[in-house]
Amino acid sequence: MRLANTMSGLPRPNFACPPSFPRSSLVSASSLAIAPSQPGPRSLSFISHRHGGYIGPSMVMKYEDLQQLGSEEKNQEIRKAPPPQVGLWYICSEHRLILLSLGLNFLLLVAVCVIGSQTRSLNQKVVSVESSLQKQEQDFKAGQSEVVLQVQRLTKNVISLNYQLAILKNNGSAKTCCPLDWLEHECSCYWFSQSGNSWPEADKYCQLQNSHLVVVTSLEEQKFIEKHMGSEPSWMGLTDQNGPWRWVDGTDYERGFKYWSPNQPDDWTEHGLGGGEDCASFSSDGRWNDDVCQRPFSWICEIELGKTS
């Protein structure tokens, strides 16, 4: 057998049986066997056929130990050696993360610079537009003032022409000289509006007509106004916006004629329009009442006869 041949190089054993071993314990040459041990390298336990001797258990165990020790050392060397590809991949991954972070930071910096540039440009445009609007507003106000002056001049001219026309209608007599569509009473002319407006706008309109909101100084004048006014409230030239009650033409209010409704003026503040009631108006029955100046009431203008010329 091949295994027996491989063992022929070993020293020849002594064929004499040791005194401590009986002959019955020897294995005959015919009982040559290869007994597999536990999983792993095969263990050899046999008796040489050629020499008729035997190999003891100690030699078999030493051979197995040498094989097992060699395999364990190889396994340890394989485990200790780090795979070079894993370390290289780790280094490359770190470099990639650093490069990616730098790239993102660069893109963010570029975006911030672009946005900052656009913001500065936009701010410059806004400032330019604001300057242009302010200049246009100033020009508009200047033009508006000029238009108001022109309207006032035209109004005076129209009143003067109406006065001249009234004189011609009365065969050259200057007894009646109110403008057209104005009503005369005693020494004044009156104009009754057909639309509504706030007290400040109504006062401005009368001034453009070279007149003022009506100032009532007597009961006779009060009755004349009640006769010609409509059923809706109408503004008069009486206000306390800047302090105590006063007439727009400077007439003394405290000593003058008054025709308030009962419990008026009361400066009522629960109307929900803000503030109190600072402007006087004619109620539907003709009595006076204080009201919110921004209400759209009709109004009455008055001009003295001597001023129409």
C-alpha cells in the first residue's frame, strides 16, 4: 500500500514486544487499517505490513498536531492581512466627500454673490423710481395749484358776465344782479346744490365760486333757506373743527342767530365713522344739527350782492 510505503523511511522498530504489553495487544499485519478521525486531517493508525511492527498512538497524535498547527498559522496570516481594496475605497470615499462639500460651498457662494448683485441692482431701480415719482408728484401739485388759480379767475369772470347779463335783462337796472341759477334774498345770492359732498369739499366748491357756505344771521333768512332747500340734509358754513364753533366768514357765533334742534349740538361719537361731529347742517325740517364732516350732504353757497361785481 501507498501509505505503508511512505512510512518505510522511518526507523525500524524493535520487534521484541515490550514486557508490559501482552502479545494479545499487538495488531496483526492483516489488520492494517486507516481509521478516520474527527473531521479534518486524517489520522494514521496502522501496523507496518512489511516490518510486522506497529506505530504507537503518540506518533499519530504528533503528526495530527503538526498539521493542525500549520493550518491555524495560515488562517491567522490570512485574517491579519487587511484587504487592500477596502482601505483604498475608504480613502477615495473621504476625498469624494471633501470634494463634494467644496463644490457645494462654491455653488452656494456663487448663488449668494449673484443674489447680492441682483438685490443691489433692484435697490438702485427702486430708488430711481421713487425719485421719479416724487418729482412727478411735485410737478403735479404745482400744476394743480396753477389750475386752481385759473379756475378761480374763470369763475370770477363768469360771475361778472352773469352780473352784466342780469343787468341787461332788467333794462339796465342794477337792482337784481345775482348770477344765473342763483337766488336773491335781501342783500345776498344763494345757490343750492343738487348733489352730495363732504363738508370740506363743499366749502372748497363755494370758494371757487367766489362765495362761501351759507351763513344764517336771522330767522327770515332761515325761513328763506327752508323754503328752497330739499328734503335732504344740507351743509352750512358753521364748524368747530379747529376749536369752538365759528362761521366761515367770521360772523360772531356767540352773539349771532342760532337755530339748533333740541339737545344739539351733542358731538356724538358712536356713529362708527371715527371722531366726533364737527360740522353743522340743516336737518330735513330746517333745524341745525352737528354731524360727521365726511358725510355726503348737499350744500348751499352764499355771496353778497356787492361782491358779484
